[in-house]
Amino acid sequence: MRLKTYLHQISPVFSSPEAASRLLRLFALILLVGILGAVYNFLNSTLSNDISRRRGYMSSAIAEAQTFFTSREALLESLSLSAVRRSKQAQALVYLPSSEELHLQLGDVDDPWSIWLSQRMREYFKAKQVNLLYVSPGPEARVMRLYSSNPTSPNLPKTILSKLEALNHGKRPDTNELWLTDQSTQTSQLYIFTRLDERSDDSGWLGLEMDGREVLKALSDQSAGEFMMFNSEGALLFTNTPAGRLGQALQQLQGSNFFGFVGSGWWPDHLVIRKQLMTSDWQLVYSFSLRALLIALWPQLAGTLVFCLFSISLICLLTRRIEHRFITPALSRIQALVESELFSRDVIQTAPVALCVLRRTDGQVVLENTLAQQWLGDGIEREILCAGWIQQAFKSHEPNRFDYFETTDGRHLYLSSAPTRYKGEDVLFCAFSDISARKQVEAALEEARQMADAANEAKTLFLATMSHEIRTPLYGVLGTLELLARTRLDTQQRDYLRAIECSSSTLLQLICDVLDVSKIEAGQLALELNEFSPLDLVHELIQAYSAAASNKGLLLYSCVDPQIPERLIGDVTRIRQILSNLLNNAVKFTDLGRIVLRVNLLSRDGERSSILWQVSDTGKGIAQDHQPLIFEPFYQTGGNANVVAGTGLGLPICQRLTQLMNGSLRMVSELGLGSSFSLTLPLEAAIDGPVTLPATQLLPETIYVMSSVRELAESVGGWLRQWGARVQLCHPSKIAPTSDCLLVEVHPGELEQRLQPDWPGPLILATGTGNNDPQVRTGCWHVNLNHLRSIHQAVSQAQGLWVAKAENHNEHWTLKQLNLNVLVAEDNVINQLILRDQLEELGCSVELASNGEEALSMWNPERFDLVLTDVNMPVMNGYELAKELRRRGCTAPIIGATANAMRGEEEQCLAAGMNHCLVKPFALRALFNYLAPYERAKNEAL
């Protein structure tokens, strides 16, 4: 905070949250400036060192040039001093090569001079490519070559002679030696002249002629750079490079000596050193181009550039990295913290709950919002209860604590509190929610729930009452019709009786459907899981509807997958109800063609199997606009005029039962082609159940299977393979008659025409109207194609195998006499008569009681073997009667009869002490099945 205050005093910019970023960038900028300054110093030092080194080279080259010219001047001066004036006339020059000394005579007759050249002097001239000249005085000067190192030396230029002649008549030069050259030629010679005698202007000129190339060679020095020599007028005399703009720049310089950078433009391009020769007014210049300097320093420059780029990139990268890694997240957190603080304040103020903070030490309010002031500001609840809240919150192990209280103004508040710290002290954070509206809603919901429970109970009571009231007289109707059917009736009476039975069955089915729908909606329909055989179920369903299908001329058969488990676990009653409804609809709405019940195994995972039950028909089909509504309750499509309309509850019940069993019911239909309903159920395979399929394996012999329906032939052939036989599916025209093989002809309906009439071998005819037990007629076996056990038994007999005869489970029209003494308690007079006639039909003696109290007074364990009582009776009902009889020690069987088909009725009967419970209306066979275990003695069947 002090640093922030200090920075704010310096500049407000550095006290903002972005100050760290600005400081980081400033530091990076300072670091970059420092690096660039160091680079500049390094480059400046490197360049200065290189310039100093090159200046030394150029100074050394100028010094050597000075030595070159000084030595020539000294040579010329020594020659002039060695000249001797003679009085005699000079003799002709005699060149004696072998002589040690050479005597040269020069001048005219009046003023003769002589010079002696030694052998070493001549060798020096020859080595240095120097020629010795003498120019006589006078208007017509003559040039005498006293010694020539090169025989092909050029003549002395006239410009040189003109200058010498001008000096004879003009001002004497400042120096004894005179340097001259001819500027008209590119390869001009360099001349140095001095008066033969300084005391006499008429003594003539003694000079040395030097080859320009030798001069250039002497002045050239690679380490000193390029050179140029200028005369006193600024004209270029010698150079080893084109002068160009550099010469113009040098002419603009003032003074004789100079060292530095020159250039014709705004940027210098040469490093130049200029000095005047000591004995003449000529100037010698050495120079280096700036490009050459930079090329010589390119490693340092490149390294410096790379270092600069690397340093700048590294600093930028580090700055960006630090900013993104630390500063930006920190700024985001600071911003989020600021926003969170502002947001928290806004939330606290605008929250729909009352919020306050209580200090632990004294319970005073530290912080609160507007709602807390409105709800608790004027009341005394907080002052009374806050001490207890604080004590329980800080002493409890639970982090959060909840409470509920009501204020003096009737407001219901719900408290949620948690201990925490605020501004360095322990506090209790409290949140109060107004649950007054919720309390009102809860009260309304409780009232609605009670009303719904009452309505549900009333509905259940109504259904139970209606079930009882409808089933009671219906039991009288159906029971009387069943008893009437056992008497002698003519054909017309039997037709009338069949019509009454059909209408009564329809009425009973309507009642059962309505009750099933009500049970499903009320959640009272429960599944009863038990083991069953899918083959027996299919056989029962086909047998049940074979007569109705045959009356309409329809083919009805089944195709069962051989891989299906022998025993399954499921609610066989509800599965039978669904398939019966589907088969009933198929028979009802199909006028021509066939109906097929298929059972296939879709998948199997351990004990879990997915079974597909499919009912397909060739009826009129269902239109597309009717299909979405086909599973709606009470919905019916336009049926045939010859079809009795149903209740419209069959398919909805089937769908709900399927959903209850976690299955699916799917429909595919095409108008004019037929319909197909597919029921898929997940069922468990029974492991330890009884084996219902034949245990005897067939002989591995070839069996031909023929049928006009390919699907039937494949189904029967699959089962024969399952039993161990070798099966070949053949078309009647493609099989050759042989007496060694067995032929199984499968006909989906009645046997109208043989498929292979000339078959000489064993033959089995499986038809839709065949018997369940194999019968041998006309040399072949006749069986029912839907009874797989009969087909197995017939094939076994045809192969000569012994087969144990299956027990006959067919029901007989006549029933055994039970010879029981039964006490019947029934309040309905008609039902009393029906029960008495049914029991007497079973060979029982009956005594009737109108209610439970009368039956209790008539009870005598020595007189009665069994008690059959109605459940709902006045005075004393069946439950009370059973409890009282059990209390008195009655051990005789007690069977209850009730017209209430609601869930839980059987459990109530068993809980009251009854042995069984019959639901009205019940058939004579059902009554016999419940009474048969208690028959007194074995009697012959009636």
C-alpha cells in the first residue's frame, strides 16, 4: 500500500492496476537502450581501432614515399655537386663498359662541365630504372642523355622543356630541385631537375628521368589503400584508382595536410589522409573506401547485428512471457476480485433473501442488507435467538446449520447459517428465506393430496363395488349357462345357448379390460413370475383359435425357433393375454389367407434371452392415418360388417402390459395386405426347471421334409435337426421315391391333396387339424403340425424307437365325483343356487348359509369337510368368518369367493386364514381344480 501511495504521488499512471505492465515495459525499454548503447560503444571502439590501424598504414606509406623522393633528390644533388667545371673543350663521350668509372662531359665549349659515374652508380640507375639527363641553357635547349637504363626511353616532352626555359628567364624556384611530369600521356615519366650550378643560371639543368610505372609501384601499398598524387595546381599526376568524385572532394579541402572522411554527397564514402611532400609542392593522398572498411569489419558488424536482434527478441519475448504468465493473470485476478467484490455487494443488496453478519463476541450486527432490515429490523426475534444461533454454530461440528422460526408479524423464515471470519474477527453469516408462500403451497398441496387420496380411494371403492356388483349377477348367468350346456338340448337350443355364452363372454371381457386399465393406471397391476414352456403356450394358443380360424377358412399355424429355451421365467398369464388378444384380432379381421404365430430367439446373454413373438395375418390391414391411434383406449377402426365390435381396450392393454414387462410392441401394417404385430420381451431362461421337450434322440437318418409353405418346412426341419436327424428340404417335383427314407409332409390346414402321392416309404402327415397323439391310418402317421411332441413321437415310431407314451392332459367333459360335504356361505340367492348345482354336479353335498354368522352357527367339523364362503356379506363377512373359524381351531380348508378383482384381494384372503381365493365368475373346471385335492375317497368318473 505504501508503494502504491508513493507511485500515485509520482504519477497516477503507475498507481493503477496496469502499473506493473507499464513498469515492465519501461524496464525493458531501458534495458534495450543500455544494450544499444553498449553496442554503439563497441562499434565505435572497433571502428576507431580499425581507422587508427589504417591511418598508421597510410602514414607509413607516405613516409616511404617521402623516402623515395628524398633519395632521388639526394642522388640528383650529389651528382650536381660532383660536376666539375673545366677549361678545356669537352671531348666526346666514350662509353667503356668495362671501366670502373665513366667520365661524362657536358655543357658547351665556353663553359664545359664533367661528371664521373662509378660502376655502382650505374648499377643503381639500372636497378632503379633511372635515366640521367642534361638540358643545356639557351633558347634552343638541347637534351643530352648522359645515361639510360632503358634504350627505348622516350624523348623529353616539349612541355617539360618549356617549363625549364621559362624558369631560366623567370623567377627562381623556392627549392633547388624541381619535379616535373607530362600530364598529356597516361604513362608519363617523372622528372626531377636541378641547376648544374646554383650560382649560375646558364649552367643548364641536370635531371633524373624515372619511369611512371616504377613510381606507381613504389607508391602503391595494399595496406595503405589507394593513392593519388597531385601537383601544386591540384592536377592528378599519379594514381592506382580512378579519381572520380574523390578528386573533386579533395580539391575542396583547405590546407595541405588532412585526415578524415570525405564524400561528394551527404554521406562520406572514403577515409583519406593527405600530406605534402617535404621538398616540393606536390601532395600525396592515400584513401580507403567506406565500403572496404565495412567489408573488413563485417564479422563484428554481423555479430553485433545478430546480438542486437537476439537481445531485442529475447527482451520482447521475456516481456511478453512475463506479462502473459504473471501480470495478465494477476490483472485478471485483481479485476475479478474487484468485480467479485462489487458483484457480491450487489448480490447481497438485491438477493431475495435477508442476509446479515453477526459478531460472535456480542451478537451485534456487522453487516446486513435491506431485506434483513425490513424483516428483522423492528422485531425482537434476532435479539432473542442470535445468542443461541452463535453458540450452536461455533460449538457444532456441522459446518452449516438450519433453523426455522416465525416472526411476530406472521412471517415464516428459514435460517441457514455458517461460522466464518470477517475483518479479522469471528462472525456468523446468516441467510433468512421467506417461506411463507411455500408454507401456503405445502398446505395447499397437502390438502390436494388428501383430496386425491380420497378420490383414489373412492375410485378404488367404486371399482371394487362395480366389480362385485357386476360379477355377482354375471356369475349367475355364466354358471347357469354352463350347467345348462351339460343338459340335453336340441340343435336350435344349443345355438341359442352358444349366442348367449358369446355375449356373456364379451361382457366379461369388457369388465376385465376396464378393470385391467384401472389397475394399470392405479399401479395395482403386479406381475407374477413363474416358469412356463413357450412350446406349450404356443400350442395352447393355436388350439384355442384353430376352430374359429377353421370356420372362416383361414390357415392358422406356428413357427417356433429351435434355439428357443425349453423353459422361461415370466408372467405367462399376461403373455397369454397379449398373444390371445393379437390372435383374436387377427382372426376377427382376416377373411382370407393365413395367420402365423412366430416365436424367435433374438439374442441371448447368459440366462437373459430376448424373445420375439410375432402374429402376422393377411387381413385387410390398417390405414396409415389410423396407425398412430391404434393403441389409444377405446379407439376402433372401421371393421367389417360381419365382425362383432370390441371394446377398443385390447391393444392399449397389450401395450401397457408390454411396457410393464420392459418389452416393446411394434406394428407394421399395409392396407389391403395385412398386419404384423411384434412383441419383444426380455425373459430369463429357467435352469433347474423340468424338461418338457422329448429326451429321446432320433436316429441320424435322412428325413425329407416337404411343404407348400417354405417357412413351415424350415421350422419342422430345424426341430428334427435339433433332435439328431439328417433333414433335407425338398420340393415335391425334385425328390426321387425311395423306400429307405422317411418323408414328412407338412400341410398348414386340412389334408386336401398329398404332395408326394407315390411315396413308397414311411410317411408322416402333419396337418393343422391332426390329433395331438400320433395315429396310424392307411399306412402313415397323422399328427398335428403345431404339436412338436407329437411329431417327435411319430418320427420315433417310424424309425422303430420305443417312446414312452405321454400323459394325457386333455380335459374330459365328465369330472370326478369328489364326495365332499361343503358348507356354503353366500348372501346372493341366485349365487347360492348356482354354487349348490355346481357342487352337486361334482358329487358334493351342500348346506347353504346367508351370511358369516349363520355359517358359524352351522359349522361342525364332523359334518363338513370344506367351507366355501363369499368374501363380502352382511352381518359377518368372509374374512371375519375365516378368522373366527381358525380361532376356534378349525383345520378344514376354507376357500373364499369374491367378485372383487382388485389387487391385494387374494393376500387379504390368505391373511384371514383362507387356503384359496376364487374370483367370480369361475367355471366348473376351476371349482373342480380347487376342490380336487380335498376329495374324501377315490371315485369313478361320472
